[in-house]
Amino acid sequence: MSNEPPVRVQDKLFYNRYRVDTGRAHIKVRPHGTPSPQLLSLLKACPARCYELNDQGQVEVTIDGCMECGTCRIICEENGDIEWSYPRGGYGVLFKFG
């Protein structure tokens, strides 16, 4: 049994870097009045916590810090709530293991 403290995912995510491609978001939430259950599930399912509710109760995405894991793509695949593509070369997540 190890005496080392447990490692939190949030602590490891700190080491990753994200190069933002200004004006070319690789994920977009489609316009909606009331969020679907799938969109609402992204608030908790996204490991990088890129999704949040705005003041109007709509789901928004902030791509800074996105790990490109595809969780949102899988959850919203059938209903088309989001538009998802890979970032252009040289942009997006840069994994660093610290």
C-alpha cells in the first residue's frame, strides 16, 4: 500500500496546454431555446468542464482547455446539438505529463 496522496484529475489537467485558434472554434453548440437532456448532461460529463449554463439558461461551450476526448460528440451524436471537428493543425490540446 502506497503512502502517497491520491492524484486528482484536476491537478493533472493543469499540466495540459491549449492553443486557441481564434475565430475557429472546433466545437459549437447549436442555437437552442431550452437545452435538451443531452446538452444538460454535458455540464457534468465533460471532464474539462467546458460546458456551462449562461444567464438565459442555455448551454454554452468554452473550448479553452478542451481535451478533445469526444465525450460531447458521443453524447450529442444522435440529436445534433453540437457541431464538432478536430482543431486545425498546431491548435488544440497539448498534453504534458508532469
